[in-house]
Amino acid sequence: MTERLLPRTADVVIVGGGILGLSVAWHLTRTGTVRVVVIERQSLASQASSRAAALLTLGRADARFTRLVQRTFAAIEELGTILGEPLPLHRYGSLSVTTTAEGRSGLQALIDGATRAGVSCETVGAADARRLVPWLAVTEDATCAFCPDDAFIDPYLLASAYGTAARTAGATIVSGTAVTGLSVASGGVSGVSTTAGTIAAPVVVIAAGAWSNLVAASLGASVPMAPVRSQYWITLPDARFPRQHPSVLLPDARTYTRPELDALLFGIREANSVSLDPRQLPDDASGYAFADDPDGTASLEEGLPALRRHLPALDDVGIRAYLTGFSTYTPDGLPAFGAAAGVRGLMFAGGCSGAGIAISGGVGLALAELALGRVPSLAIDPFRCDRFGAVDPFDPAFRARCAAARSNKRSG
């Protein structure tokens, strides 16, 4: 990327070309009047976005969260129309199964929230659960809920669709270019410096994932989140795992699953999740291995006893792949996006707590509206960046709270 190809000015600069940054860009270009520049240090959607399990679960205890996901479903349909080909959405529903009092309480909250949001989600018996997911071991005392409209999607394809639609509508999207600094004037952000030159802009959206707090640190701003290890495994192909069956949420085992072609993808949230100091992150997450458990063996061995009770096939099916990377979690497990405190025009998109693909449409719409000076059409108060007050995102105690949020997560 040469400096002469980088615009000197823009209305909005977005730092980060993952799924959130590209969604914000596309939602901005839908107005047709905004000069938008997206700057990505690596390749587009090559970090957390492309490694996500990408469950799109509508059933949530808070209907305001559900609205964010509903916007993503609407965006998928709209993008398919714009690009002339429907995006491959795998809509087989989700099945939640629990046998504990805590799990039942959480499942009822999910059903109640879905009802408030107008989402179909209802309890089903053990026999129906086994019919929906033949490989699943379900005891007669289990409480099960089926949400038929839930889905999953290839996260890279969705991120690419946001980017293609944004670029077609006039956005400038630059990869292989790093942001090296932010500038301010009169209490507000005034632009960014990059390895390919400077851009003046009155609005900057930081959507740089696990690296966001490094970008913002020079201004004394922060988003209340920490990088936390996320990981999942993919089995070898097996006839017991059909391509078209629901995703499964097993809160008692801290596990989720979904079909992966003729295999099964499953993620385990370990009892003590691992957080990282953002200052110790590599520039590129590709190939990164966590020192304490580089191949995921320890996490798998920890989670297998509980998972085997639901998935006895694991005793004789092999593991084909292990994927790990950096998710961003907040202390309460809710996303953090919107205006940064104390710096006019600076905004964040992050803290997705494992739901970044699912809420990408809602976050993109809300931030685009905020960047244009409009009142968001979605209720976003629960996700405000300042809801914890002043935080130090590099503090080990704060990072531990964020890691605990992942360990305690029971939803999709």
C-alpha cells in the first residue's frame, strides 16, 4: 500500500478489518454519503473472525441482545440480495440440554427472553431431543429447549460479504497497513497515522479485536475487555454426525457443538480460562500456541468427563483439528461498543464475549448510526463502554474477571 493511494481525509476511519469493522463500514455506506476508510494490519478477517465457531443463536435472556442478532440475520439476507447470491446460512436450530437446577434456571431465562423478543424457543422432551440429535445421550430427567431458527455460518464468508458490499458502495478498504497512532484536537479525535500515511477524520472506530486497547492507549482511552483464550476441536468425519442437525448447547458441560461437514465441531470452556496481557500479544495470531497448553490436550482432558456423558461417541472417534485464538471478554460477558469516554469522536466495537459473528449486524448498525450523530435504532445501553467506570485493561485482576466471564458462560 503506497501513501498516495490512502485518502488524506475521511468522515470515518475504522481501525480493524475483521467482521465488526467491515460491518460498521457497510452499514455506513448504506447511507451513500459517508467517506469511509477501513485499515487492517493483516489480511481482512484473518484473525479472530475467521476462527470463530459462528453460532447465530437468537435465544438470549436479554431481548436487547437478541435484537443485535436479529439484525445480523437481516443483514445476511440483504447482503445476499446485493451480491446476487444468498450467503450459505445453515439454519438447523439449536438444542439446549441440562439436568441441573442452575442449568434449568438459565434455560428458563433463555426461553423467557426469546418469548419477549418474539423468537421461537420451547421445551421438548428427551425423546424429541434424541430425534433431533441422534448422537446425543439425553436422560429422561433432562430439561431441553429447541430454538428452530438458530443457525451458524462460515464467518469468513460473512465478513467478506460485509467488506465486498462496503467496497462496492464506495468504502476504501486497505489491508497490510498498520495504524501507528491517533491524533486529537480540542478534546476530540482528529485522525490516524499509519504506515502508509495520515488520514484526517472526526470519527475513528477502533474495531481491532484483542489489540484494541493497544491502539487506544496513547489517548488514555480503553474498552473494558481482555483477550481470553478461545478454543474448539473438530472430529474426524463420522457417519454418526449428519451435516444437517441442530447446534447443541450443554451448559452443564460448558460445551457447545455444531455440525462441521461430516464431522462435529465442539468447544469447551475450561473452569479457569486464560487471559493475556494485550502488550504481550503477537502481531498475528496465526499459528500462536499458548505456552501452558499448546495443543489443547490439558483443556480437552479437563472437559471430556462431562462431555462424554452427552457424547459417548467421543470414546472412539478421532480428533482432526484443534483451533485456538483470542476472543475478547468483558467482566459481565456482554459486548462493549459505542462511544469512548472522554474523547469526542472515538468509538469502540469489541468485547463480544464469544458472540462477535452473531451480533455483527447489530453492532455495525448501532455504531454507524452513532458515527452519523443519530440515535441508535437498537437499545444499546447494556453494552456501553463506560458501564464499569474507569478500568485498567492491562491489570491482572481485571483480566481475571474477564477470563472468569468465559468460564461462566453457558449460552451459545
